[in-house]
Amino acid sequence: MSAPVLIVDDHELVATSLLLSLRGEGLDAHLSCRRDADGVLRVTSRLAPGVVLLDLDLGRDDQGRRLDGARLVGPLTAAGWKVIILSGSSDRVGIGAPPAITGRPSRSVSSSSRWRGGSPPNAAPSPPSSTG
């Protein structure tokens, strides 16, 4: 059996779609119904370390405080989990936070439709602009 994959995301449709797709490929996928740090860490303690698909923005708790997925990266990696960060955000500061917390390099893959600083990879060249 493969190592478990744990999905931590506050968007039920995204999380459930990932869960069903991964299970359809034969992976041992699980969905964390908990989004707070203590709850997620309790879920991971019941599984052998594997891979966590982690959303950076986990919504708000019962008191209205923002749940920051980046704060889970350190404890998860310390417990032997590999972390893949999912985010619909194009905020470079927020996306860059996890390596700053862990001190480990990361590779960022964005699904954002907005590109900064030029064309997306493998895009056709832009036509020359006219300044006339």
C-alpha cells in the first residue's frame, strides 16, 4: 500500500474532488475535517507519515481568527510528512512564507491565471507593442 495522502483544505468541493481523484488512482487518501493546527496534527498522528496537500488559507476559526496553513508546515515536516502547498492566492509574500518558516527551499507551482513579470512558461511570444 502507498503512503497516505492527507488533504487539508477549507474548500469542500476542492478537497472532495482531490480525495476522489486520488482514491480513484489507488492512493490511500484521507480528508482532514479539522483545519486548526491541533486538529490536523491529531489526524496525522493516527496515520503513518506520507504527503499532506495543504491549503495556505484555511478560512477562519470559531472566533473569526484566520487559520494560516503555513504554520502547520514546520510541525508536519518535523513529524516526517512531506508537504505540498496548495493555494489559489497569487500573493507572493503569503506563498513564500512556508520556506521562511521551515528554512528549507521549496518549489512553487502556481495555478493562478494571473502572471507577473512576463508571460507564463511555454506561452507564445507576445506581438511587439506599438508606441506610435
